[in-house]
Amino acid sequence: MEAGIDNCGRLYMYGETGLVRWDILDNAPDGAGFPSANTIHHYSVYSSTDRQNLSLMKDNISCAATVNCTVDVLPLAANLANGTYTFFVKAVGQPSITNLFAGVTQTLKDFAVHFDATGVPGAGFVSTRPGNTHVFTLTLTTNVPNASISPTTVTSGQLATIVANIPPGEGTWNFTLQATDTTTGASDSVTDSLEILGNPDFSVPILQPSSATVTAGASANFTVNETTSSGFNAPVTFSASGLPDGGTASFSPATLSSGSGSSQLSLLTSDSTPPGTYTITISASDGGLTQTQTATLRVNPPPPPPRGGCTGHICQIQP
């Protein structure tokens, strides 16, 4: 695939067997913008077997948008044998606008099956060369529950409606449509997919262990695990609250720079920490969203000091 570039924009081509698609992109560094369709007067489509000698297939093509412009070349290919061709699109600019030129290579066959749209298709159809009156059977394969296609037998250009109700939430949904020529037995298929992502998020679903028992003056250690979803990639900082008197908390590391990971939490008590059961809240925050998890810390009193005393090597034990 190649694209011509000028000072107005870039002509980007793609597609599938029998369909030629193109977008007009601007020349900004990120390539994300789209010049006004008013800068284009019309488009022309050519075919070539050697990428040098071009044959005009269709001229004066209009496309109101600057993205997903499409031409079905099979109905225009009456004089082309099956084989590999490079199809070129020429974007003819308005006066004072430089023309754009780009090409994409495809294998031309007697027929090809297509979806009417990317993502979640609303219909499928078969494109053929002129004069083809064959009947084609359609088979839809998808992981979308209870999806259907109707009718399942079509002729060239006839739309078959696809009903696919995407369940709520995240997921990747795949669609494959196969067309089989009932006369020759030949088949063609097209595949598309749709990935649905939720809002980037993170959570602290696991704390290991979930509880600990220590003697006043000792420490308890926990592992705090962070998981992410939907492409979350931001620093997360940990903190702890609900500590007993004389208790402190330290995390290593205190901040996870990005993505999933874990931090070691050390809860240190002092000799003066009152005995009891404490619920410690561990918080993870990215500065906007905060997720929490709890741990149980049981503190036992320290053992009483031995009675009596020692002077030098001589110890006196009181009854």
C-alpha cells in the first residue's frame, strides 16, 4: 500500500477483495485531522497489473465525506481476468489544490462478500462481475448471542439484514460472513470485529493476607495488589487509615507508576498500642478516583516483664 502526499493532505487507501476504500487525511504531525471535502472536486479509480500502466475504471466519483469513501470494483471489471491488480484512486482537487494519488493491491475474483459497515454490520451483500446471475448462500458466524442474518440466499447486490444486539459492557465481538456460490461451489468470506472498552479503571481486589495478629510493638506485613482495566495507565498512590494509637504504615513502593502491580504494606505497632481488633482501610488513588480495601489487625498486649532483678551476674527471683 502506498499513498501520495502533497501540501494539502494525504490519500490513504485500504479495503478488501472487490472493494476499494480511501480516506483523506491532513498533513498534521498526528495525522488525525480531515481536510474539508470541499477541497476535492471528484475522484477517479484506475486498475493496473504492473503499477505503471493504468486503465480508467470509473471517473467523476463523488464522496461527500472525507473518510470511508468506497467503490465496488467488481461490477466495473467485466474486462479484467481473475488475478492480482493494483487499484489507484486519484483525488482531483478544486482549482489551486494539488491532486492526490494512491494505490492498493488486491486479488480480483468472480465475486466477493462484504459487510455494509465496519464494527457492527447491519447487512451483508455479494458483489459480482456484470451479468452474474448466480445465487449465493450466506453463513454468519459470530460470538454475539442470538445474532441472525436474513435472507440466507441472495443474488448479486442483494442486501441480507444482520441483527446483532451487542450485550452491555466490555467485550470483543467477531463477525465472519461466508458466501458460497450455489452454482460453482466457490466461496468467499469477510471478517470484522468490534472491541468495546469501558472507562479506564483500576481496583485493589486482593490483599494478602486479609488479617494478621501481632503483639504490641511488632509489625504485620501485607501485599496490596492493583489490577487495571480498559487501558488504565496512570500513577496510583497508596495510603492507610484507621491505624491504632502508636501505629504507623509504610508502603514499598508508595506509588505504582502505571499498570498493574503490587506494593508491600508494613503496619508497625508500638509498645503503647492498645490491645484490640482494628479495621485498616487501604486506599489507592490516581488523584481523581480512589479505590479501597480493608485489612484486619489484631493487637495482643505485650507479655509482662519478669519479676525481680539482676545485679551483674546475680539475679534475684521474687516468688
